[in-house]
Amino acid sequence: MSTHEKLKLIEKVLRTKPDTLTEETRLETLSMWDSLTMLSLQIEFSAIRSDIQFDQLYMCSTVGDLCNML
């Protein structure tokens, strides 16, 4: 999966406008970043990698950190 595809997946889950996220985007700056969003990401990511845990998502600080999990 390319970085572009990963960003598209994250944008879909976060319900952001297309091409608005970069790997450098800080999660704390996103108004929609909360525990429910993290759970939604875990569900989406589990289709690709079943071993991702909620705690791992909680430790992420950038979109790039999320991309690196996939």
C-alpha cells in the first residue's frame, strides 16, 4: 500500500477533505481526533493488519505515525 493510499484511507475515516492531510499533520490539531476516531481507525486498519491495538493508535502523534502502522 502506497503512502498516498494510506493517506486516502485516513482521510476517509477522519472525514476530511481529500488531499488535506500530510504525513507531518499533527493529530492534536485535528478537531475530529478523539477516542471514537481512534476506534474507527482501528477497525479500518484491522482489515489490513489485524494486530493493531488501540494503545498503539493512542501513541501516534502525526498522520505519518498512522501511515507507518500499515
